Amino acid sequence: MKKKSGNSRERTAQTAPLVRGPLNCKAKGDLAELAFLYKAASLGFGVAQPYGDKERYDFILDSGERFWRVQVKSTSGAEADHTGYLVSACHNSPNNKIEPYRADEIDFFAAYIVPLGIWYVVPVNQLGSHRFMRFYPSGCRSGGGCFEAFREAWHLMAPAADLPQPRTLRNARTINRHRKRFVE
């Protein structure tokens, strides 16, 4: 029987690889993308993935009303104080300069906290010029946790989520030959 530690926070036990040894960063990223695919599809979104790695986004989500470009990142380890999780919110530009994601590249940034199974769905306009984002699922004494409002915020990508006013109607174009309605 395993003895409980003095840590009161519950954490999901991680599964150790059985066959090929520890996972490298690319393999961990691939697993996070699979977790995103599963979560988004289970919520009813249409999910598409661009071919290759040349786009700034990892997935395109179809809400039935619009398409969203989503960049997925993950983290497996907590910071030294065991309350915060650090996730990179930047990429290498063509001139090998590290830059934060911009609104012309992605619409949402999805961060997966692997040990807790928690997603943060952050609109790109909330990233600012942050190169890293800190998430505090267990709370933070120093007033941090500005991204807690985006924990499991999948509703931000739901139909009509980007309307300026609640209950504002949109004009829809006529049905195309594929029988889908597109929004103007």
C-alpha cells in the first residue's frame, strides 16, 4: 500500500511509458495535441489539423458558425513552489527571434496542465507580449492567477461567442452547395 504524502493537493498519477523509455518534448507535445483533439471533438467541435508544421496554429476548430485557429501547449511539471505551472507562449520567427503569438497568427491559446488534466483556453488578445504564462490552478497568494478566468473556457469558441452583445443576430449567407450555412 502506498503511503500518502503530506501534500494535500490531489494530483493525477502519471503513467510511466512501458516500452520505449521516457518521452521527449516532441512526444509530450504530440500527446497534448491528441488530448486536445479528444476534448474538442467530445465537446462537439469539428477538428482539423493543418498538414505539416509550418503554421503557427496546431488545430482549426469548427464551431458550426466559424473557424478558430488554436495553438496547443502543455506542461507536466509544477514550478518549485508547486502551485504554479509555466507554459511557453512564444515561437521562433523566421529570423530565429523568439516572439509571442499574435492575433494574425492564432485566435486561441490552449494550455494543458497534464498532471491535473486541466485546460486553459485563452483568447490571443489576452496574451499580450507574454513569452511565458503562469497558471495557478490551486490559487496564488501573491495576486497572480490572472488566467484563472480561462480555465476550461471552451465556451469562448462556441457559436456566437464572438458576438459583441448577447443575443445579437447575425446575417447568414444562403446555404452553399454543401448545405452548410456560413456567417458573414
